[in-house]
Amino acid sequence: MAMLSVRDLSGVLRDPGALWVSVSELSFDTYLAVLRPQGDGGQGFLLFMRNSAVVALGTVALSLLVALPGAYAISRLRFFGRRQISALFLAVYFFPSILLAVPLFVFFTRIGLRGSLIGLLVVYVAQVVAVTIFMLRNYFQTVPVSLEEAAAIDGCTRLGAMRRITLPLAMPAIVSNGLFVFMIAWNEFLFALLFLVERRDSWTVSLGLSQLSGSIEIPTTVLMAGSVVLTLPIIVIFFATERLLTDGLTAGAEKG
């Protein structure tokens, strides 16, 4: 994908299977064509990336804002139906998204949010918050309760103990879940297609890439450049936080 994105189309047609590109053949015009605004003859991917970043970062922030106190309450508080609620959160994630597509499309059309990034953000948060609570709950259960009890003896409230003790210790899980949610929101296509297809200025990068792949007028090299643009932010973020990601996922994966 990366090699095809920096080759000239004529060179690709002559030798499509080349695994190496000479320096003289390198061309970054495809990236300019992908990132340039549509009014200037490009595909407008800078706008799409901005929309995707807004939706993905907003989904991460709102999901963690809801999931952190919810997961902490399930892991620490004792109340009737605690186990059933935990199972229900996981069951919500197993519910196929395609079954929700038509009802959500009709609902958001009637309330006037179809075609807006806010409506898409609400759908993404509702889609990922359940599994985020479930994963964070598993990690919170690995944090010793004795640390919070010691903080309570020193006069700390439950919320204070959560903020000063539990959340700093759970930072690997918080970061890993944030990355997990970010990748889902960045790459999601179905709801982006349903909600935003009529407004090009609100498209996300995955929706923009699908339009490139469905057009016979777009050269393959431009499509590959768009694929690199879609993939590169996820790769950079993943490797930048790889240690926290692996630590957080493995530590919260075990039960008990």
C-alpha cells in the first residue's frame, strides 16, 4: 500500500508487482491530491481527518467520563443485581450494530441530528461505553481495596480515594481503553455512512476512503495514498503508547 502510494500511475501499469521503487520514480503527488481541498481539485482528506479526530476524541472523552465512575461503582460497591448488571454491559456490546441501523436512522432524522457530527458522536458513545465499563471494571478489581481503606483512615472520601489512589494506579487500563475506543471511532464506517453521506463537509476519513474505492475515475495510487492517510494516525498512536496498551489490556483481561 505504501509503495503503490508513492509510485507514478504509468510505472504501476508497466510493473504493478514491483517491490521496490527507485528514487527517480518516487512521487508524492498522490498525497497532495488526497489532502488538497475539493475546491482545488483534491479529495479534501484534511477536512475528513479533522472530522474524524473530533468525533474520535469526543467519543474517547465522553466514554471515559461515563465509564470510569460506572466501572468503579460496579467493582467496589455492593448492591442488588451487581453481577447481572455486569453481564448486561457485556451483552449490549454483543448486540449487532446492523440491527440498530434503521431505528437509529429514523430516530436521529426525526430529532434533526442526522447529518451532524454530534449525532454520530452520541451513537459511538452508546456503542462503546458498555464494553469500556466492563474492561475497566476488571482492572479496578486488581487494585487492592486496602489502599483505599488506608486513604479513608487518613480522612479521604470515597471520591477522593478514587481520584488520588485508584485512577493513577489504573492509568494503563484507562489509556489502553481510550486507544481502543479511539480506533473504533476512527475506523467506523456503517453509522458514518448512514448519518453523513448527504453532507460531504461532515464526512469522516473512512467514508471519504470508501468513495475513492468506489470510483473508476480515481487512480489506484490515489486510493493507496488515502489508505495510508487513514492508517498512519492509528499506527503512530499505537506504537507511541504500546507499553501502556499491552499492560492495560492484559492486566484487565483476567477475572477475580
